[in-house]
Amino acid sequence: MEIIFNTESLSFEYISHDEKKEQKTLALNDINVSITQGEFVSILGHNGSGKSTLARHLNALLLPTAGTLWVKGMDTKNAQNTWQIRQTSGMVFQNPDNQLVATIVEEDVAFGPENLGVPSAEIRQRVDWALSSVGMSKYADVGPHQLSGGQKQRIAIAGVLAMRPDCIILDEPTAMLDPRGRKEVMQTVLELNRNQGITVILITHFMEEAVLTDRVIVMDAGLVVMDDTPRNIFKEVDRMKKLGLDVPAVTALAHQLRNNNIELPDDILTIEEFITYFKP
Amino acid sequence: MRKIVIGQYYPATSIIHSLDPRIKLGGTVFFIVTLFTVNEWGAYAVAISALASVIALSKVPPKFMFRGLRTMFFILVFTASLNIFLTPGENVLVEWFIFRITSEGVSQAARIGLRLITLVTASTVMTLTTTPIQLTDAIESLLSPLKKIRVPVHEIAMMMTIALRFIPTLMEEVDKIMKAQMARGADFDTGGLVKRAKSLLPLLIPLFISAFRRADELAQAMDARCYRGDVGRTKMKIMRFARRDFIACVIAIIYAVALTALNNFL
């Protein structure tokens, strides 16, 4: 499989201005990861761990202060690559309201391809396809303010899809949504990954969402501290706790039971799995 | 689903609704200009009947047409009374103290009043039959020659679009902040003018801060979607003149000729 993202000792330092003193913060510290086309990766980490900063690098919104990041072989530091990179890896942000530009859903989905200079007839096709991919075709001509949070996020995903990206980066897309909206968005993203082979990088706070992905990268203080399958990551309950992260509730429960000498495997991730061990 | 309308667009399917927005915008400006050339009653009759037929074709209930006039009422009365009292003339109808009303004054006031009413109604017809987004597109297209003298036409149109997009969002936000402040004991409804203006501060400050934050995030999102101003941009919906638009142009020309004839040769 083709490698889509590749970093070599990627670092990012920024200067924050406090009341009087200036403080240098190393938000990303010597990151070396590579992500293959078609993967579904989640990035975990508590606030300030650098996960959002990393996401913004993948789309050339931020540029490394040291080291290099290649997107499909293109160096993000080369300004000539910027637009090609942003077309390759689309980004969905946290606040559903602050990323929709137009007053009508289909016009908003068309915004990306319009910026790329795609011919009108093809934009029309792409918009219709993108809206049906996220299951929002019947909302094509309503205003964004008439939609729920989950629906708005699906429109934002459609807006990225219409640019025909290889990868979608989602920066805590469900943080401001209710459980139903969260489910809608995850369902949409999963389908895109499974059916269309689009690489997905999901930054999230919700462990239940990370469980659904193929690979989990855990970040802490600008470093990648763990990088493995969800099953291998979440079985290290104590280490996750130390990093200020939770594990899925059912994994935590199994862990507790195991500590109390009830025999259970250490890599239970879902309730369905858990139940199978208690069936007579 | 309930349709919340921004501006005063009245959704309907009529020939006026389906006209190219550029024709409607240009036509309205043209109509208003012709109104200022009109002086004779016969020409007024033509202008008013032309407007009346457009209203009839638009299928918008006439009561919506006159909403715009309500806000205009004061200006209307003010202008008309100035004209009544200040027009010099021979034929004195009433004279009292320093006030003098002449028949020329009355006729002038009536004409000015009629002109204002027609003018406001004409622009109301346009905004009732054109969505704000169509209007923005029309303005961008009609002003595009100005790009040659470096007027940022595309940027202006984009700003208008974003403003339209965020009106409902910010209104929702005002509502939320207001309720949050009321829950903490804020009082927006009582007191004098100064006190009320002051009580708006705890509403306006959070609103502004959040608007700036939104602007920042939106700019980033637009950047991420490859927005770089007017450079190499295409549009999904291209405005094209249809046959009905040409017919509208022809009618407008016939109207202008008729008006000029009535105004000058009768």
C-alpha cells in the first residue's frame, strides 16, 4: 500500500505570550510516524498533548519548525505544494457552525471544488455524489442553520469529499455533538473508510470511537507515546490512566474484575464481547 | 421543516421569481431612475400600472408589498408636508400666519409622495422575489467590470455571503447569551434609555468575542478548503440569460419609450 503521510523528526515550537514573559512551547517533539493509504487511525491524548497541532500539520495549516512532513511525497514546507496538499487531505473541524461558508447546503459543498477551479458541470456531479455519500441529499437546498449538529458535520464532511481527497482529517468532530449526532458522524466516517477506501485520521476524546478504528496513536506532551491497534492499546489500562486518558468503560470493568480474580481476557473492547464470557 | 427566511424573500413559483437576478436588480434600478424623470400624471399612470402588473405576476400577496412602506411612513409625511408648505405658487388655497398652501404645492406633494411610494414598493418587489444569495451573485456579476480598477468585487460579495450565513447563527447566540445573563439576574427590559443601553453591554461583549473567534475558525476552515480569493475560481451555478430575460428587457425598453413619450409630448 502507498504511504500517504510520512514524518521525519517532525517538531513544532511556538511562542506563547504571557503577561510579561515569552514562553517557548514544544508542541510536537521529534515525531516519526507514517500512515498508509486506506488506514483508519485515531489520535488520542489529553488537552495540550499536541494532537490538534499534528492534525494541522497534515494539511499544511501549520508548518514544522524542524524536521519534515511529506504528504504523498510532497514536502509541506514547499509553498508550491500547499494547495495540492490541502486537496489531498481535507480537514473537518470541531465546531460545526464555524466551518460552513454558504447559506445553502449544496453551495457550501461546492465551495471547495469552486476554489480548485473545477468546471461547473463537474462540480454539480461532485456535490450530488458527496451529499449522497453522507446521506444528506434531501437537504441540498436548506440553510445550514436548519440542520442539527450531526447533520452540519456531515455537510462539512461532504464539503471535503467534493474535493476528492485521499484522506480526511477530523479534529474532534463529535466534541460538540449529542450522542445521536456522534453516532451519525462516526457511521458516516466508517462507511467512507470501508467503502471508498479513504484514509481517515480521527482526533478524539471518546474512547468508544477509538475502538472502532484500525490503529491508535497516543500522544503526550508533544511525543508519540503509543502506536498500536486499539486492542493492544486499551489493555494497558494503568498506563492509559497515567497519561490522563480513559479506556472504554467495559474494558475498565473487565480490568477491575480481573484484579478481583475473575478470569477474563485483558483485551475486551465492546459490550458484546464482554457478554460472551458470561453466557452459560 | 420550517423555512426560516433571511431578509424578506417570499418563496413562490412565478415568472418574476425565475427571472435572472441581474435583470431584476438592473430593472429595479432602471425603474427607479425613470421615476425621477416623470412629471406628468399620464406618465405616473404608466409607471404605476407597470409596477402593478409586475406585482400581479409575482404572485406575492399585495399586503407584503406595503410592509416596506410602514417604515417609510414618517419620511413620506415629512417630505409631503414640506412640499405642501414650501412650494411657491399663485393659486393660494389657505393662508394662516406664515403658512400658505397653494394648489401647486398640493399637486407637487402628491407627486413626490406617489414617487416615493412607487420607489419603495418597487425595491420591495425585488427583495421579495429574489433570495439574498441570488442578489449577492447578481451584485458580484454586475460589478465585475470594476475589478479592472481594482475594486475587490469578489471579496465584497464573499463578505456579504458570510454575513448572510452568520445572521441566524449570531441571532441564536444572542438569544443564548441573553438567557444566560438573565439567569444571573440581568435585566434588559426596564429602566431609562441610558440604563437599558448599559444593560446591553454584558450581551454585546460576549457576542463580539465569540464573533471574532468564529471569524478566526472560519478563516482557517476556508484556508483548509483551498480558498485563495478570486484566483482560479469557478462557480457551480452559472447565471445564464434565458428567453424570458430577453423578453423582460424588451418590455423594459417599451416601457421606457412609452414613459418618455407621455412625459414630453403630451
